[in-house]
Amino acid sequence: MTRLRIGEVLHALATLARYVAATLVIAAVLPAGFAHAHKPSDSYLTLKVNAERIDGQWDIALRDLDYAITLDADQNGEITWGEVKAKHAQISAYALARLRLGPAAAPCPVQAREQLIDNHSDGAYSVLRFTATCAAAPKTLVIDYGLLFDLDPQHRGLLRLEYEGETRAGIFSVDEHEQQFKLARLSKWAGISSTSCYSKSGASTCVGVRPARRR
């Protein structure tokens, strides 16, 4: 190898080293929420319709709630049960303000019942259980889902809707945040006892519904 080529190789290595160092510096100074804001997330919404009453369970990732309303009070990078419990009222207010059951002109009032914690494959989730009471038993259920879309446009809401022993799954996105489900026609869909599969754009997501753990 000639002296000229050796010099070229050394120059290239030095340039690469400077690039790697600069990349590490940029990563170190970015705010923690920057990467989080660009990480797609899902929440899991289960609704059981019984006449005019709707019982709901909403599993929302703690990391998403932390990004939205700051659960990690001491900012040490660890979210404790005490920190979550202290924010129960804020969690329910934040989430339920972004969910409408029923038409806009006559929404079904929603009341939070309890909050638990459950572990999914991608981390810990807050489990918000609630009840909605409609003026009459809906024949078509209108759902408007608006959680986290202002912070993460890639967020998805995965719905499991149960009515008279049958189950239907759906996906809410920033472009499809309001959807209607004809309850009388759910019997056309195959019932799913423990697993729901959500399909969109050729991709499928299947999840099992488990009882949340009390803390």
C-alpha cells in the first residue's frame, strides 16, 4: 500500500470517528421525550354493551401517560405505584375527556370506577375501568377516540367490542378517530372468547384480554 493510500485511509477513519462522536453528543443532549414522541404506541379499549349500560376497560401505557401528563414526579426515570396512584384523578380526567361514547349531540356520560396496573409485553399499563350510561340502549354505537393523537399521530386505539356474546375488533387512528358500530349486526362476526385481532393495511395485531392485577 502506498503512503498516499495509507493517508487516505487514516483520513477516512478520522472522519468516521468525528461523525460517531457527533452523533453520540446529539443523542445525549436531546430531551428524553423526543425519542418517545416518535415511538408508535397502542392502547387497548374493551367495551361491553348491555342494554343502556356500557362497561369499559382501557389499558394505556404508563410511558404514554408519563409523556402526556408527567407521572414520574421526581424525574428519576422510574415510575412507581405511588406516583401513578397520586395521578389517578388526572389519568381518568385526561383519558375520558378524549373518549366519547354515543353521538355528539347526546353522548353517554362516563364515570371512572377503578384503576389498576397490568404488565403487557412492552411494559406496564394503567388499567382504567369505567361505566357509561346511555339514555337508551343504542342500536348503533358511535365511538370517538382522541387519545394521544395530538402528541403522537402514529398512536392507535385497539378496540374490542362485546355485545350479546359476540365480539368485534376495530382500530382507531388519527384519520379514523370516529367510527360507528351497528350492534344488531355484530352477530355476523365470529365471536372471539379470549383473543382479538386487529387488521389494517395488511398488518395484523392480536392481543389477549387478561384480568388486570391489583396493587
